[in-house]
Amino acid sequence: MQRGEVIVRFERVSFDFGVKKPILHEVDFSVRRGTKITFMGQNGAGKSTIFGLMTGTYHPEDGKIIMAHGLSVATARQVIPREDMTLTVREFFEKAFTKKVYNIDPKIDAVLEVVNLAAPHDRTIGTFSGGQQARLLLAQALIQDPDLLLLDEPTNNLDKEGIAHLTKFLVEYKKTLIVISHDAEFLNAFTQGVLYLDVHTHKVEQYVGNYFDVVAEISARIEKENRKNALLAKEIQENKDKANFFANKGGQMRMVAKRMREKAAELEEEKVDVRKEDKAIRSFRIPFQDGLVGEILNITSLAVVQKHKAVQRKVKVSLRKGDHLLLAGPNGIGKTTLLQSLAEGTAKGATLSDGVRIGYYRQDFSNLDFNKTVYQELAAVVYRPIEEDVRKVASGFLLSGEIFHSKIGTLSEGQKGLVAFARLVLLKPGLLILDEPTNHINFRHLPVIAEALSNFEGPMILVSHVPDFVEKIRIDEVLDLGK
């Protein structure tokens, strides 16, 4: 097959994810061999679902998906499935193939070198850090040597070194690539075109150019649409005013009034349905637990991972009201393990004041009950919940309508993140623990979230590998586990 030919074509494809949850409506787009494409769209729009349609996990209800003959496709997913956490590294890679692959160990070593990860083949997947798991997900896709590589939020949990390594790899990558990500700088390094999924029209628009150019083009188009609508709205109102004026005159003037109303109706039809997904979540505040004074958390020692072994290290950390601590260090050094042990009250060398409610944002959302609805999960942290109050908080995080009574497990990863933030608002914590809170979150929401965290009046421990996000937050102290 020659370079540049169309290898994937969607022709009037429609797909619904259950009742009242349309994803695609008569969508047309194509992907050419050797191109590197970014997939854009709001959290929950259905970007990951389109990946599932390309791999055959889902099937269209209408229309056709035409794949080039013999085309192989592999996806590096956002997260490792829970059922895979007990697998060894070797078993995890074997699972990528439908048939048994003999002498797989050298192939595993080769792809692990590509993603810059040292991983014993008999080590259990669940023992790796979030950043290391992100590397394993990419390696599992690469070992299949696919014609089309699909990457779903590949920079989540990666440290600065990991993102730089992945960026270099993708710039040099020779095959076809489609990436879902909210990391603008990362995307702009290799993007040659953009597929834009509109969450309201359920259509996909196709653009050519690097990421920044396309974003600027979309922004200019939205501005133009808004200007056109404003002019039409003015003309519509003028026609309605004239129609009312002539209608009161009676006689022949009523016919004039009728024509004015018809003209107003015609102009209404010309108005453009401007993209609504450009709005961010509403500004919010995470209330601090009442009655807490003095030292809330004291840490005298903690465990860091060196050469795959946990080593106890002495530190001096004392957090009081308003103290914000950034926990830094490379992937695999033990940041997530420390945060989890603090949240569960099992961290050696850490003392927490009595009665402190901990608001814990887990990077894998495993502290959310996937079988509960959004309402049930949010109401669970409130003493005597009132549905109207819970609904009001949820709507500020774009969790209204059908989503409010949907099960957590049916939501996109980005929507699960918004549930986690809404939960923190309702919990009113005495200590905030946040592990990579930008993962999966639409970039439009990040300034709002940064402001809320910066203004939190209680103590906070933050882990984030996104410098632009961290720079927007008030940080009082940095503890680097790598030093």
C-alpha cells in the first residue's frame, strides 16, 4: 500500500451509546497513510468511542467504516483495566496478541527500551507507578507493530523526561498516528491535521495544519459565527418590532406584518449553531472543614523507591491551615504510593490530627464506585444530602441532565475527573491530596481548577507533572523525592 492513500474512511456513520446518548450522527472523515492527526473534542464527546469503532470494539448503527485491506490497528488506552493489574509484565504483553507469540521476551525488551522503561518481566503490573503504567500501555501497542497507532491521552502521569522521550519518538514515527490529548505543546510538536468532534452536533470536522494553527482557525470561525448571529439577532428583532407595529394598524398592514414575521423566521433558520463545548466549568470553591486549628499533618519520614526497593527517608513536613505542598520527583519513585498511604492512614512516619476529613483525588479514580450513579456518588459524601443542592454543584461541573443519573462506569475519564472535583466541593475536606488532577481534563477547565486549588484555605499536597498548571497554583513548599 502506498504512502498517502486513504486507509480509514467513515461514511455517514451514526452511533449511539445507549438510550439518549448519541455520539456520532452521519459522520464523514478520512485518514491517509503516514499522517499524524490530533482528535479534539469536549470530555464525554465520544473520542475514545471512535477509537473503539476503528478497532472493531464497537460497530456503527448506520453508515460504513471502510478500513484498508489487511490494516492492523493498535490502541494505547488511557488506563490499564483493573483486571490486568494482577498480570505480570510478560502476561500483559502476551495479552496483546490473539495467538501465542514464541520467544516474546526479546520483543518485550525492545519496546520497553523504546518507551524508556526498565521492567522485569515477572513483575506485577499493579506495582508500577502511574507514569510507568502509561509507558507500559504505549509499549503494549507498539509491540503489535500496527499500521495505525491510536494513542488515548498518552502523556497522562508522565514526568517531564517521559513526555520529552515520547514527543521525540512520535516526531520520528513513520507510520499513521491518531492522538487524543489535552497537552497543547506536546500535540503541536507532531500534528499535521485535526479531527474535531462536536459534542452537540455529533459531527466530525477535518482540518489540515499543525495543532496551534488549527486551534486558531477554529477560534476565528467561532468568533465569525458569533458575529453573524449577533447581526441576525438584531435584524430578527427589527422585523418582529415592525410586525407588531403594522399588526396594530389593521387592514392591509396585517399582510405586511405577516411578511415581517415570515422574514424573521427565515433569519432564525440562518443562525449558526455555534459550538457550545468551548465553555469551561463554572468557577468553584472547595470549602475547608470547620473547626481545624494548629498542625493538621506531620511527616517525619517516608518511603522512596530506589532500584526497585523502598527505602525510608527522613523529612520534616508540617502542614497547617493554608499550607500547600508540591510533591515532586520522577515516575516510579513512590509519589502515588505515599499519597495513597496518607489518604488511607497507613503511612509510616505520618501523623494526622483527629477528625480530619481527607479529600483524595486519585489519578485512576478507583476511590469512586463505578456502579453508583453520579448523584449517588456525590450524595454519599454529604451528611443528609438534598438532591437539589447536589444537582446544583454537579451542574457547575457539566454533570447535569442524563449524566446526573448515569453510572460512574459509563462516563468518560474526563467526566470521572469532574465528578471527583464535585465530590471534593461537597466533602468540605480538612486536607486535600491530589494525584495528577489534570489527567483526562479538558484544557479549558484547567485554569478554573487551578484557581480553586490555589484558593483552598486548608493544607494541600499536590502531585502534577504539568508545569503550566502548577505555575497557576499557590505553592508554599516543594518536596522533591528524587533529591
